[in-house]
Amino acid sequence: MQIRSTIVIALACLSQAAGVSVAFGQEKETKATPPEAPVGFVLVEEDQWHVMADEPDRHISRAREAFLMADAKTAAAELRKVAVHLRIASAHASERVKRGLAHSEHELTTLARHIESGAVKSVEEVDAANARALHALADYQYVKAADAWRKKETRVSGQYLRAAADNLERASARTDARMRAATTEIAKETRLISSKLIAGTGYVIDEIGAGLETVGHEIERVGTRVAPAKTVK
């Protein structure tokens, strides 16, 4: 009998940029009728959470465009949607990763409020906060990939590893040209490895171990260059 971890996500809140509730439980896979979600919620299996990995970047792009168009309401709403993803990820992350996700969630919600008040004048401030959020997500996804690999869940590992590579490359956009180039190359190699894991063929154990180590080191390097935010009040 297989045990699955289920995430309950209020998808309605993602569209309205309101709050979000996350709950976890151990669901035994049986022939019984699957549990029903509360009104306004959907059930998402944790091993399918990676499917939404590109959503934060989409909202980040929309927030940036709206800010440049002086549409403070839309920019703030999009940033709050990113914060929702960070909060959900934080709810089932390791303690080390949880801190970064929680900090970015707080930073984005505070930034959204400041944009609405007209206090934010530079798109660079928006870009910096978004880069930190993407870096935090990349770190989270990398840890999930490594955990799945240790559990011999190769497909899940590959899916999280691909998401980590994508978000790491996006986060490095604020760094210098040399680091961007290095990160892009590592992200490209990481995606090749992730494709093999997802397909379940064409990889060797040593290759995966080395690939995970490389992307882990690059996440650390980019993290030192994506300057951490000062305490936001």
C-alpha cells in the first residue's frame, strides 16, 4: 500500500491574490473514494507540485511589465501570487530552505504594499526582490530533487532538477555577464541530466551525483551575488 503526501491548495486565492491555506496529510492509496477538497480548494499530490514550477516566473514577468506601465494594482497583485507559491513551498521545505522562502515571501508582500503606496520608484528594486525569490525557489527545488534521487524516485527528481535549473538561470539575470554565462552553461547541462531522469534511461549514477553537486554549488555562488535584502519592516 502506497502512502502519498497531499497538499491542499486554495487555487482561488492564486487568482485573487488573497490569502492561502496549505494542509498536509498522509493519504493511503486504496480503492476507496479519494478525499474531497473543501469548497474553493483543490487537492494536489506533492509529487505533482512541480507542474506549477513555472508559475512564479510568469507572475514575476507580469508584475515587472505592470510596474513599468505604472499599473501599481496589477504589479502588486502579481507579486502577491508569487508570495503564495513561496508560502506553499515553505510549508513542506527543510528548515534551511524554509528560511529563505519565508524571507522572500515577506519581502514580496511588503514590496507589493510599497508599490501600491507609490514608495517604489525603481524597477531595479522589483528585479532584486524577484531574483531573490527565484533563487529561493531554485534552492528549494534542488533539495527536493536531491531527496527524490536518494529515494530512487528518478522521474520526480528529474522534474524538480529541471525546475531548479530554470529558476537558477532566471535568478542569475541580475549578476555580472561572467556569472550569467557560467550559470547558463550549468543550467543547460542540468536540464540534459534532468531529461534523462524523467525518461528513466541514459544516465549513470555517478553522472547524477556530480550533476547535483554542480548545481548545488552554483546555487550557493549565485546566492552570494544576489544580494540579500535588508530587513524589511
